[in-house]
Amino acid sequence: MNNYELMVIFTPVLSEEDYKAAQKKFTSLVKENGGKVVHENPWGLKSLAYPIQKKTTGLYWVLEYSAPSDFNEKLKIQILRDETILRFMATKLDKYAVEYNGRKRSGVSTGTEKVEA
């Protein structure tokens, strides 16, 4: 089982129910294929750095999960079939990234916070 982080940008025209249904679809896909969802983080509507399909905003969602290595190909196929997704990026996390994300979620100092003068 490897640790991964998936960031997805959904089209901004989705309703709140459709946005939540799309998130649930991918979390259940992870669980059905023997994986485990570690953390979900819906960022919501954010501006894009450049227009994608003539859209300047997108609904961001980050999923941290652990799954077998062959699962990512199945996930990629499902993502490419979904017309509501503008962009996605799956990243394999090493042990340091997993530790960093865990500390960040629990509120422990990670050493990368900005210090106000």
C-alpha cells in the first residue's frame, strides 16, 4: 500500500450537491478497490491561474489516500471519463510528506508557517 494525494479541479458550474456527489464517488472508488481514505479537504471555489475550457474559476478538492499501486490506473480512467473535471494531479507521497501532512492536520508546528513581525 502506497500513500497518494489527489488534487482535482471540478468545473465551477456544479451545484453543491453535485460537488459532494463527485467527491463521494471518488472516495468510494478508493474504498472499493482496497484503499483507505486518510483525509479529504474540499477547498471550494478558487480562481485559476489561467483559463481552462474558458473558465476562470474551479472547485478544488484534495484527497489523501493509501491504495495498492495498480489502483491509480483505474482511478485515472474514471477521472478521464468524468466530464465535470477540468484538471487533476495524483502524487505519490513519501514518508516525510505523510508525516508532514499528519502534523499539519493535527495543528503541530511544521516549521514552514509564516512568522508575523
